[in-house]
Amino acid sequence: LLARCTHEQEGDQRRPLDDRRRDEILATVDRLADDALRTLAVAYRPLDAPPSSPPDEGIERDLTFAGIVGIIDPPRSEARRAIAEARGAGVRTVMITGDHPRTAARIAAELGIIEAGDRTVTGSELAGLDEADARVVVDEVSVYARVAPEHKLRIVDALQANGNIVAMTGDGVNDAPALKSADIGVAMGVTGTDVTKEAAKMILTDDNFATIVAAVREGRGIFSNIRKFLRYLLSSNVGEVLTVLLGVVFAGMLGLREQGGAVVAPLLATQILWINLLTDTGPALAMGVDPPPDDVMARPPRGIADRVIDREMVGGVAFVGLVMAVTTLLTLDIGLPGGLVDGSDSLTEARTMAFTTLVLAQLFNCFNARSDRVSAFAHLFTNPLLWGAVALSAVLQVAVVYVPV
């Protein structure tokens, strides 16, 4: 606007605007921007008579500069904490704004997005870069100022080209293309336009950045519970499969042979069904509402190619399943005559011992499967529903053994 001005209003006088005064005005703009103020120039042009036809941009000339307005738009108090939490979770926050570069840099430094003195790139600078240079810049720069809609879209595309998962927030019509292109477009529910909401995949009902970080925390907690659920069910079922398989393979060693040499199954089909009914319902469902781990926001984000059931989980499932199977078969062997340890119980009693051992092993496995990082005794009482489900399952197991019906 200043470039279109030829005069300046000073009191009730209009005076010519020279280069020295232009430099002073721009210095004032920089000073206000350094104080995190958004700056607007105000100018006017008196006309002798209304234009006879609708005016075009040509009328915006020979203006008289009237002054500068400084507007403060302070960030929310919780934004800095949310940005710090996002950084700890491996989520990088990028500011894209139409503000003056100094204003953007000052606010970004206050929020902890960048350090004081870090580079800020304007939309015009970004437009002058080729694709390779743009990809380098978006990896290094986290604040962009004086941007146009096409610049926002280019930033999103360059970040994605570098292998990043991009979530983009916006509220105006000019944000819609970038929201559409991003992996997750987040529209503002309060100030957002209808076009923006249509282009987005998610609508933020309170227009609060901290809510996005809370959603990341919640999503990671849900994913962690899915892994717990799978780790528990898979390891328990592997324990059952290995119990039957190894029991048949090593039947002679365990004393599992009837007269005539027929191989006896270590567990009855009804017992296996009861184990699945008892352990796959209450405890597994209670594990689905387990509170998220304390370090859920201290872990790096998952890679786009990472699997839910990874190699580490497969190894853990196989190991735990093997331990349960060996323990169950040793209990069976202790009860049976002959085998590795000579016992004196009947086949029915020995099976019942093995049956109960496997049930208790799977109930203990509830707590073991809650984490692949810390001990089962850590945060032992944070999920009362899990304890209730385990207690109910234990009572039912006692009942199925001792109550005749």
C-alpha cells in the first residue's frame, strides 16, 4: 500500500511522501512486527466526483498515507505446552501465515516452534525455488510468512515428497486446496468456512491446536490398546495350540497313552472352548479400555510401512505361548503316572490340573500383555475393569471344577 502512496497526512496537512519518510515508516512496521503485532497501513484518495463506471485497480493510485495500525493476536496459553508435547512425540509443527515475516518469527519463537533468529521464508522466496530446492527448504524451515494459497499447497506437497505424513489446519477458502492435498485436513469448526469443512477430513469443534495434540495422544492410546489386545489373544491361543500339539508329539514322554497305545489328547475340546470363552471375552475386552502408557507421547511416530503385528510382537507371542504350553504340559506330567515325573493321579485329575494351569497362565498373561516395554507389575492397578474381569474368570474357573452342575 505504501508503494501506491504519493502523500502523507500529517495533522490537517497533506505533504509529499519522500524516500526518507518511506524508510521511517517501514522501520516502524519492522519495530511493531518485532513486538508480535500485525500491521496494517491505512491510506485514502479523495475523488472530485464518483466514478462513472465501476472502478478497477487503476483507481488505487496517488493515495495519501494516513498511518499504521498494530493489531495483537496473542496465542492461546495452552498452545505452547501443546507444541512442546507434539515435539516430544516426534510431531513437527509448521507455521504458515500471511503475516509480516518478523511478526511470524516473533510469535513462532514465543510458541517454541523455532528458536529466536531462525530462518523465516516468505511466499515470494518459496515461489522462486525449484522442486528440489523447495524440498530442502521445507525440511529446514518451520515458519512461512506472506504466503498465498498456492504456496501452502506447495509446502504440503514438498513435505509429502520428503516422506512425511502431513496434517494441515485452516479456516479460509484459500486453505481448501492444501487441506485437500494433505494426508489429514483439519478444518476449524467455529471460524471455518463451509468450503474448508467440505475439503477437510476432520473438523475441530473448538478451533484449539491443543485439541489436535490431545487427539494424537488418544489415537496412540487406542493403537496401543489394539496391540495389547492382539498380543494377549495371540499369545494365549498360541499357548493352547502348542499345548495340544506338543502334548500329542511328546505323548509317550508325558505318559499320555492309554491301553492299546492310543494317543490321548492333553485337553478335551470342551475344556479348550471353555478357556476361549473365559479368557477371550471379559479380560480381553477390559484390556481394550486400558489407560494409555505414560510414555505414549514420548515415542516416535510409526512409519507408514510399519505393521501392527511386527517382528518383535511375533517373537514375544511365540515365546509366551511356548512358556504357557510347557508349564501346562509339565503340570499334566506331574499328575500322570510315568513320564518325566511320576505321578499318581488319574487322567481326569491330571487334565483338570493342566486345564486350570493354562487358565491361570492366561489370566496372568493379561497383565504381561499390557506392555512390551515395562514390567507387568508397573501400573498394576490402573484398570479396575481388568481386575474385575480376571476375578470373575477366576471364580468361574473354580466353579467349573468344583460345582457338579
